[in-house]
Amino acid sequence: MIIGNLEVADIVFPEKMYWKEAKKACTSLGEGWRLPTKDELNILFENKAKIGGFSENYYWSSTETKGVYSAWIQLFDDFGVQFNSYVKGFKYNTRAVRDVQEIS
């Protein structure tokens, strides 16, 4: 699925993961796949009905806070609130994205 300049992975990881596992799972999909930034994650939230496959749970972003110990997450419910300072030692859902490459 293409949303703006992002390609959103069709794969919905079935298990919640720690942050490092989430990053690794995204990159394991192939070239360019990664965790979305907190701003990109919000774009996914705003288009969740169009994209499909999201559950009403928290999703990891790649945007770190307070050094190496925590990162931003977003709740995919009716409101889509983002939270910072969530310890990377918790398990949350993951959805991969990659930049759309323009073909010349």
C-alpha cells in the first residue's frame, strides 16, 4: 500500500515485540524496510482504515527519546494519541514502512 511517499508493508507481524526486535523484523523484510518515525506512524494512523490490518493497540516508532532507553509509540484506537518515553523493554505491535523510490 502506498500512502504519500511511504510504502506500508502488507505483512502484519502477529506477535508484539521489544523495540530492538521490531527494528530487526522490519529490516528483515528486505531493502529499505524499517520502523516508521513518530510522524510517519501518525500518517499510518490517519490512514489506518485505508491500509487495514491494524489492531487497537500500541505501535512502535523508530523515534527515540531520553537517550537509548525509550522510544515513541502510538495507540491505534479512535484517538491515536502518541506517547514518548516508553521503555524499549516493553512489547508492542510493529508495522514496517519504506520510502517510495521514484523511477526515472
